[in-house]
Amino acid sequence: MTATAITVSRRGQLERFGPPLLILALILVVWELAVRLLEVPPWLLPAPSKIALRFGRTQDLAYHTGLTLLEAGFGFAISAVLGLALSAGIANSRFLERGLFPYVIVSNAVPIIAIVPLLNIWLGFGITTKIVIAAIITFFPIVTNTTRGLKSADARILDLMHSINATGPQVFFKVQLPSALPFIFAGFRIAASLSLVGAVVAEFYGADRGLGYLVITAATQLRTDLLFVAIIVLAAIGVTTFWLFGFLERRALHGAVEQERPR
Amino acid sequence: MNLAAAAAVAAPPCISLRGVGVVFAARGRPVQALADATLDIAEGEFVALLGPTGCGKSTLLRLVSDLLRPTSGALSVRGAPAADARRRNDFGFVFQEAALLPWRTAHDNVRLPLEVVGYDETKRSGRCKELLASMGLADFGHSYPSELSGGMKQRVAIARALSWNPSILLMDEPFSALDEITKNQLQDELLRIWQREQKTILFVTHNISEAVYLADRVVVMSAQPGRIKEVIAVDLPRPRGPEVRDTIEFVEQVRDARRALMS
């Protein structure tokens, strides 16, 4: 029985990951051959083998990656904490909703690229500016999704809670917050990839480390293989965080099969 | 006239409405949801509110439970403002389609009000199990709402409303989404509970025979504006069982109620 189950699950893994891996291998082979046979200059399009070699040779790749992750992570965390608190206020107070929501929208309407130089003047070219940019760029999706989620709580349950004199925190933690979880996770997933964008864009301006710095350096020096390395690392981080939040969401929402899920 | 209706004349009423009106502002225009409602409900009485959609039946429940303040008129519960009764946790709510929390098991849904009203923590679990067992759900305590049928969910909702033993049950079309067989079963179960626990029940429905079968008195309402049209005392013996539905008296009472509703 067990052996069969394992075989079945292995076959499932193969069916799931087999085709995309096969396609990837095919693309890499064609790419490699095309670059070699057509003698494409490496600054235009480096061969996959050259990019792979560059991976090993790039000094401090882990350091640059770690730094960018740190900036994005801190920005995201700050935004998540502030965003959840603000959403709790907005969802429960008509005054706060009317008073604050316009500014949340404005925070989204101003192009983030235009804010970076301003923050450089105020906060310098260090890590703080990057964290703040990552926080600003993630704020909107977190607040809007969380607020919508908190407001999605069943009005009848809210009536029930009020009819038995539930306190504000009781209503929030027993009804509103659990109702909002699928929305909060949807917001977090969007925010996670945006936080990376924010950190990298902030690093474009006068940074001397981080993946954004690596991208800019590689581009200005026409080191296209290095550019590919940075892009691949960024893509890998994006995919990993997306998967991680999907995993956390499934764990957190265990049992809530019936719950409405935002798309 | 049955006992409860007779007692209504002598004893002070459990719930008393005097010329109660409610006006909502819908899109800037005032809408009269309920007009000039006068009604006395005795302790332990089973009263059905019968009427079409938009006749203010649900509004009346929210008024009685102090979730809504009347725009005009006076409303009292046991001789005091409804807010006093709410502070004593006198009201148990049951809604259409159960309104359970999907992330909580049946057991934990029944437990929710106990966590709010300050029920002895060591006795909560025992109370939930006892109630689920009495509703024929002893084996389903660990099931999530998505794993239960409509009838089972509604049983959980009734158990939830009974959990802290409130003296007044407010039921808002609780069986209207159920199939005929399940509906009849739950009606009989509700009558048994009412007979056993001596609760005052306000039961909103748009089903004429359901109102007649369950109630001591049927309050017939009309829409636009919502108002009480007629109050019919149901003259059928207690305890009532399925055989009552086949009697001439039952058919006549249903006919009277229908005439009152259609007139």
C-alpha cells in the first residue's frame, strides 16, 4: 500500500515538474547553440554556460542578495504592522475611513521613483531610504486588501456579537480578523513582490551595494552576463516568496474551505 | 385561547412595543421601514412574524435586541429599556443559513458566545458537547461547517443560540433555506426545545403554515411601509406534532392567516 502511494506521489511530482523542466532544458540548449553558432557577441546575449560561470565568479553575490532581502523584508514588515493597525481603524471608524483613505490612495498615486531622490535628501543613501521605499510601495495593497477583508465579516455574526455585548477586541479577533485572513494573504503576496521592486529601485540611485546596484553596474559596464545573474536571483526570490506565502496561507486557512477567497 | 396568550392579559409583557416606527436614510431619502407597531409579547410566548420581504420583520428583531433604536414610539423588555436586557445577554439569535464561522468547528461555533458572555471556562466544553448531543450532532463536534448539511448547520446555529441559556430567542427565517423534510424535523425540534426550556420566541418567517404550526400568535405584517396588519391567535392544542398538519383546524388557521396576509 505504502509503496504504491509513494510511486503515485512520485509520478504526480514528475507530471507536475517534468514538462516545465523539459521546456527549460530545451530553451537553454537552443540558446546555447544559437549563441555559439551565430557568434552573438556576449554583451548582446551571453550563452547560458557563461551566465552559469558568472554565478560562481560574482564576488559577494550572497552579500548583495542578503542586503536587498533585508531592505525589502524590513520595509514589508513595517508596512504590514502599520497597515494592519490602520486597516483595523479604517474598518471600524467612519471618521478614520473618510479621513485617512484619501491619503492611502495618494500614497499609491505618486510614482515611487519620484520619491526616491527626496528620501535620499532626507535620509541619505544608506539602507534606511531603501527600507522606507519598500514600506511605502507595499502599504497600499496591504491596507486596501486588509480593510476589504475586515469589512467582509458576516453582518449577521457582527449583530450576534453586539447582541451579547462583545467588546471591540473580541469582535476584531474572533470575527473580523479571521474573516480577513484570505484577503490579508492576498495583499501580502502582492506586497512581497512589490517590496523587492521598491528596494531594487531605491538601490538604482547612488547605492554602492545590493542587487539594484549590481543591475545598474552591470548595465552601465555592458556586463550582460552579470545582469542576467542579478535578474535570475531576483526572479528566484520572487518565486520563493510567492510560494512561501501560498504555503503560509494554506496553513493559516486550514479548515476554512467554505470561506470566500479573493482572486 | 391557550395558556400563554391568556397569561399575556394578566402578567406584565416580556416585550412591549408602543407605536414603534423606524425610518432609515437610504441614499439621502428617508424610508419608513416600520410604522406604528404596537404589540405585547408574553413571557414564554411563541410569536411568529409573518409577512413579505421588506415588511420590517427583521427590523423588528433588531429593535427588540437593541441593535437598532426606534425613531418613534416606545419599546421595553421586561418593563425596562431593551438595552438593559441586552446587557443581561437575554437575546439569542438564529439566522437564515446558519451564519456560522467557517474557520471554527461545530463545537467551537457553539462555544463562541460562551467566550463572550463570560461563561465559566471550565464548563464551556462540557456545555457545547451537551448541546450538540441534544441536537443529534454528538459525532460532529470536530466537523467544519463546510462538511455539514444545511440542516446540521442550522442545528449548530440553534445550539449556539441556546448555549448561554438566554431567555429570549430571536429567529430570522431560520428554516427558509432548508428542504421540506429537514424543515419539518427542525420545526418539531424547536417546539420541543421551547416546551422544555420555556423561552420567549420571536420567529420571523414568510411561510404561512410554518407560522401557524409553531406559534401561539401570528403577527401578520405588510410592506411599504412595514406595519402590523393583524394579530391572529392560533387556536391549536399543544404539544403539536406532525399529525396536527392534517387536521381541519390547522388548515382553517392557515387559510385565515393567508387571507389576512393577502387582504
